[in-house]
Amino acid sequence: MADIEIERVVKRFGDFMALKGVSMTIPDGSFVALVGPSGCGKTTLLRSICGLEDITNGDIYIGGERVTDREPKDRDIAMVFQSYALYPHFDVFDNMAFSMRLAKSPRSAMEKKVDGASGILGLKDFLHRLPRQLSGGQRQRVAMGRAIVRNPKVFLFDEPLSNLDAKLRVHMRKEIKELHQRLKVTSVFVTHDQIEAMTLADVVVVMNAGVVEQAGHPLELYDRPANPFVAGFIGSPSMNLLSGRVETDGDEGRVKLDSGGVLPLPANVSVEAGDSVTYGIRPEHLRPGDVGGTAVAQVSVVEPTGFETMVYLDLSGTEVCMRATDRLALAPDDRIGLVPDLEHVHIFAADDGRRLN
Amino acid sequence: MTDFDTTNSPPRDEVRAARRTRSRELWSLVLLSPVFLLLTLIILLPEIWALTISFTNYRLGEPVRNVGLLNFEYFLTDPAFWNAVWVNIKFVIGAVTLQMVIGLGISLFLATQKFRWRFFWIALVLAPMAVSPAVSSVIWRYLLDLNIGPVNYLVEMMGFERIQFLTGYQVAIFSVIMVEVWLAIPHVVLFLYPARITFPPELYDAAEVDGATAWQKFRYITFPLLRPAFFLSLVFRLIITIRAFGVVWLLTGGGPLRQTELLAIYMYKEGFENWRFGSAASIAWAMLVITMLMASYVIYLMYRNSFSNVGREN
């Protein structure tokens, strides 16, 4: 059991800076998801924690011990790789016992450990099969078994579910979560799938271009994104982000959108008239209003899915998405007004993207 | 015109389907026949011809007479034959071992190290293959020459005595082995380098996390996975090296004092210096049998050890 301390970690590949001074603390026993678009540095950070990547600057501590200069095997970690990285010429038993074999553990100890791990993962009947004789989900379990056998302080997962089909992915997601609840080992999980991150993790860390944009509880990120990047990244379909300028009309503030139309400003926003802002509103927090409203859009596509209806609208050239759980009688080319739920409006400064409410 | 539609439809009954299968098989045989014909003409017939004359006293200008196993008895009791066998064993063990070890080393180096102009270096390693063995033998004979060779010039410059690379009693065998190795390395690299670059790098990351040292990664991962390619390359090199002739013939002609007289050179002399074709043919057959036995054994090992438990996919 151990917490992970990451202090101002910098990683350069030649001229390219993959990590620009990342700091975070991962509490003991927690499940942290690193999420972000391709090339944001999440895998580099994971490999740096693992020790497979030498960092250019900064320090990494696991369980209070500085591991920055240690070999991966001396960091007391285990990693599950995207392609599982099972040794194709070893059977399941040998794959799981390889680290112990290298450490010259006695056969009886290997059997005991492998037996325990394979029991947890339901692999007991497959111990003498080769990886190629297993299904994708079973290979995934062997990869986790190999990690469990090492009995590490920290589990590292590098997009372990992205090679599975959609159905199996949901299933394995649940298994990983159950495994964590059972073993309570500090886990770091890299994914580009925000649903995976939200469902699995206690803490989600959103990364972009080598920096941490925001870290927090999944719902906190959803409810109060710190900047437009997190706002657009978390949630599917993504938040509508409309640029505009603040106007005042008596006591009431409102935002005149660049694309045309005016939307009301919620209370307690620290802005002044004339400020450029980004107006963020999630599709589920928009309602259709009458055509006499201040922002009127034209319906371009309607997607009924039974439980909810997704409506894509054209607001003078800007696409806006609206999601309603009641069945809307709308057809393409209809014109409707947009009514935002003021409690769920996010206002960001246009220049540096900081949250203003 | 009216039948047009039915020509593309599947056969209506089994008889028709069977007939079609048979005609297809016949057609594929027809297509393959030129290769069979060619192989028969250039391999099978000469071998049979050689086997036939190995039981005769066939030599130029004399009537052909059946002599039974006399040719075999003749060479088996000839000390020069046993000398050639011994030289051949030294040559094959020395050359093949060095080829495989150096070829493996170069392949792994090229596949795993980061350096500039990778493809240039690969091309450079493969270059000896592009040169005709006869030409490279002549070049090497010049390079290693006692009096005018640049290698001996360097040796002298470094303050040593000139070395009789190709004429020294003890040295010549090492020289011909070195040249043979130099020529064969590209062939080994051509087998092993492409195999090595297909291994996923994550496998080595996983091994690193599991605590494997560089040697353990080679011992437990690289070599077992490379084994099919390694054995295949080994079979080829064994077959080619056992029959080696041209390079050594051009470098030393089998000398000095038969120190580099390989079986093939012994056979060549028997046939084209002593003009005893019957005897030469019997030696050729003996070589064929030895080569086949060795190659079969290695192929047996290869199938037993490699293909039974090494998968290609991850």
C-alpha cells in the first residue's frame, strides 16, 4: 500500500516536451484515471511512474520513498499493457510466474501465488494454455494476474481495455473495479475514453499538452469544469461552448453571442460589461423555447433514441446540441428558441479560459 | 445468348461440381508442370546420372565397366578422403558457428539500437551478398596476399611480421573460414533481422517490469521467439557450408598441403584432375547423404522445439 507523489515532472523527447512540470499526489488505495486526447502525455506520465521512461526533471515518490532513479523492478509496481504483452511462448502459468522465476523463487511459492491470482481471476482451468489459445478477455485477465502475482504497492494500467470489443470492455471495466475494491491497491489507469475514466476512478486527472488541466472527483469535473478544455472533454456529447461578449441590461447580465442571439447570464459571475467570455452549456441543460426568444436556432438533425432525443441545431452557423428526455415533435428546418438552465451555465474567460462562476 | 445467365450460377448438381473440381486440379497440375519439369531436368536427372556412374569406372577415353562398390571402397580407404572429412568438419563447425553468432549479434544490434542512417547500415551489412562470391574471393585473395596485400601491409605497419594468411600451414584454414563467414553473414541477417523487428516492444517493457536483465531478456524472450528463424537459417547455412567449394578453391585451391582441402575440393580433384568421374560421383553421393542426414536432424529439432510451442501472434 502506498501513495504516489509526483513533483514537477518534466519529460523531453528531443525538442518535444511531453510533460511540462506535472505535480500530483495520488492517495494510498485510490483509483486514479489519467485521461486526455492522444499525445497529451498521459502514457508518458504512467511510463515515468513505472520507470520505463527516464524523466528529464522532477521527482517521483512511491510510499514515501524516492524512486526517480530506480529500475522498474525496484519500484514495487506492476503494469498492465495495452496489448497485454503476454509472452507468447509461455503458458498462462509461466506468464504469471515469470517475475518470480527471475527472482529465483521456489516452485512451491510460485504455485501458491499463481493459484491465488488465478482463483481471483477465474483462470484456473487455463493455466497450461498458451496466450494464443485464449480469448481477448482471458488474455486481459492473464495480464492482470501477472500484475497481482507481483503483489505490488501500485498497479499501473495503460489503456488495458482499448483492444477489446465494446461488450467485453464494459464487462472487464466492472471486473477491474471489483478487483480494486477487493485488493485496495493504489491504481493508476490511463485511458482516452472519458466514460471509462468516470466509471472507474475515484479521481480523474484530465491532461492536455503535457499539463494537468484539472483533477478531481468525476462528478466534480462534470459539474464544475475548471476551463473550456475540461468542459469540452468531459461529458458526451460534449458541452456547447459559445463565444460572446457580456452586456448589461439593468441588473440583468446577458451574453451577446458572436454567432448572433443573446443568452442570459447566471447570477454571481464576476464579469463586467464588454468582457469576452465563453458560454458553456451542456446539451441536457438546454430546453426548447418559443421563437420569440433571444436566441433562435434552426433544427438540422433530430436523433430519437427512445429514452431521449438528441437535436442538433444551427445557431447562425454554429452547431449547438440539445438533449431532451421528453419526445420532441421537431423536424429539420423547424425554428426554435434556446432556453438554458441558468443553474448549469458555465462561464469562462475568453483570454485564459479560467472559470468565472 | 439464352444460356448466358446460367454460366455464372453455381453448379446444379454434385456430378457437375465434382467434374469441375477435377478439371481444376488437372489445370493446376498443368500450370505447375514447368517447375516440376525444370526440377527434374536440373536436379533429379543429374543426381540419378551421378548415382549410376558411381557404380562404374567411368573416365575419359576408357570403356565403361560396372565395378559395383569399388569406388566407395576406394575413397573410403584413401587417407586424403579422411583428411578432407576432417577439414570439412573443422570448416563447417568454425564457419557456421561464427556466422550464426555474429549474424545474430548484428541482427539484434541493428534491430534494437537507436542510431542514424539505419537503412544505410543495413544495406552495408547486406552488401557482401550483392557481390559475386567469385569476385569477392579474388578480392580477398588480393587483400590477404603475403607480399602485396593491404592487410599484411597494416600488420607490418603495426610492427608484426607478415602473416601467411593463405599459405601458412596452420593459418590457412582460419583465413578461409573468416572469408566464408564474411560472405555468409548477410544471409543470416536476412533471416534474423526481419524476425526480430516484428517483436512488440511492450514485451520487453513487461520483462523489464518483471525484473529481467538484458541477458535474461535474450535468454527467455528474444531467443525462444527467434528460434524458428534461427533454425531455418542454420539449416540453410549447414547445407551451403557442407558443400562449400568456390570460395576456398579460389583462395587456396585446397592447400597448403591439403590443409584446406574440403570434401568438395577432394571430389573436384578426383573428377577434373584425375579424371575419375565414377569415383567423384560416388563421393558426391556420400556428401549428399551426409548433408541430408544433418539437415534432417536440424529440421527435426526445429519442428520439435519451435513450432510446437511458439505462436506467431501475441
